[in-house]
Amino acid sequence: MSFGGDADEETAKAMFERCLDTGINFFDCANVYAGGRSEEILGRLIQGRREELVITSKVYGQSGEGLNARGLSRRHITRAIEDSLRRLGTDRLDLYFVHQFDTDTPIEETVGALDDLVRQGKIVYPAVSNWAAWQIAKALGIAARRELARFECIQPMYNLAKRQAEVEILPLAESEGLGVIPYSPMGGGLLSGKYGRERRPEAGRLLQNKNYTKRYGEPLYYEIADRFTEHARERGLHPATLAVAWVMAHPAVTAPIIGARNLEQLESSLASLDVDMTSEWRREIAALSYQPPPATDRSEELA
């Protein structure tokens, strides 16, 4: 997401190469990131090594002028995929995520359009981000009933401060055998060690981006950040490293999505590969946050 935005092309290339050196082969993108520049930069970087990589993009957001240049209608999906393939310089996407839920388009139409793209060889697997568990489950049922390609991977928000995915989304993924690549494991920087009840950096996404300011505006989140930062330092770890490791250790998670503005930030996330997160330690960290209520609200059934 930072390519062409927070990170210029030279910095993006340096981070891309560092990831390859580490063994990362999965790069997640979206057609709306940096107004399409993220796809363009990633497309140039993957040339000559496409077969080694898993490349994704997303569809939903406003990608042009007019009411039809957004959403999950068949019309928009079929136009958006062509634009993404062109910018990325590839003939197919390994995963194509619907980026948000479209209240104006029937799920049947969206799932049918994605199935067409699979049959055309333009995408390998449909995938979904930012949908509720019931919406994902409904789409899976429609795909099964109509023998269409189903969602094979989900991309929920998940970190120590935002744990709603634990209630139904992650259990759904485990039950249905879906890949899980959660985004924002550091909470947009909240869990990087720079934020706390009495601590703010001079600049940062939580301060400058209104969506993140709203998303992480509750005082509780900064209390969690304080407790978590102290715990990380007691363990001799960078808070960002531990935040990624905690998400990665959830049994339903395939791999967390990491992002960075520069190589220094990237290194703190890559260091999570060296963290031996036991289940007991993971529970200890979880206790620094809050326990989300169960889906049935029968709190007496919490383990």
C-alpha cells in the first residue's frame, strides 16, 4: 500500500528486494492504493520473476469518474480487472479480493462475476476482505449451491487492539479451510511503541489519516498500547516485532500482511520471524487487551 505513496519507487524497490531476500513471495496490492501507482510500481518490480510470486489485488473502491466506477457489480469487476492486469503487467492475479461489502449489488452477481474471471484465467482464486462472517458464509453457500468458484482466502483487520475477527471470522476460516492473511497487525502504528495515553509521535498515520484517527480513537486502545509496549520492552523486543508475531501465532492465520514506509520499519516486522511465540505467551499478551464477547453473548461459555 505504501508503494507510490509513503514510499517512492526507489524505496519500494529496496523493500521489495529485501522481502525477496527474506523468502517472502506474496505481495498484496489494490487498485485504489496510491491512485493505481502501487500496482504500477509492483508491476515493474515483478517483471522477470512473476512465476516465483503470488500477486493479489482488490476491487470495490472508486477507480474513475461516475457511479459505475466502484462497487462489486459485474460491470465494475470486469472493467477493474483489466485495469489491474494492465498496471501490474501480468496475465492473471493469484488472488482477487473484493475489498468491501457492496450493499447495492446482490452477492450472487458478485460471486458469478468472479467465477467468470476464474474460467477466463484472469484470476486463480476469488478472495474477500472486510466482510462480516455472515456475508462470507452466505457467499460460500451461494458458490456451493451454484457450483461456482468460492472465496478461498480472507483478509480481515486483526491486531491486539482490534480483535473482533476472533469471534466469528477466524472460526469460520478454520471451519471452511480458508486462508487468512490479516492486515494491520500493528494497528496502523498504534502498537509500534510510538503511541500511548500520554505519548504521540510528531507525525503518523493515526494522526494524519482521518480513517485511522477514527478507527483507533478510543482511549482504551492507547491504554492497550501502553501495556503492550511495556511488555515488549521487558522481553527485549521492538513492539512492532512482537505485534506481528502475536498475530502470526493465531492458529487460523496463514500469514500476516506487513507494510512499511521504509527499510527501517520493514526490518522490525521481518524480525517477527525470529520470535518463538508459545501459546502461553500469546495468551499472556492477549490479557493486555480485552476479551471480545462471544457471538452468542453467553459470556459464561468463554474458555
